[in-house]
Amino acid sequence: MALGLYESQVPSRLPKPALLPKPALLPKPALLPKPASYG
């Protein structure tokens, strides 16, 4: 599998990207307060 080949190229001591939170799970900039709302 391609995943197996990828893992073999990355040191096991480093966290796998697949285990990191995906950008889609993070709040979208459009949902954040606009700079004009501060102050």
C-alpha cells in the first residue's frame, strides 16, 4: 500500500500527518470575528 511506503520513508519517532487534526476540523476564518469588531 502507498501508506506503508510513506510510513517507511518517515522516521517512526515523528508524528504521522494522518494523526494530526485536519484543517477542515478547525474553525473557518469566515466564522471568526472580523478585525473591525475588536476595540
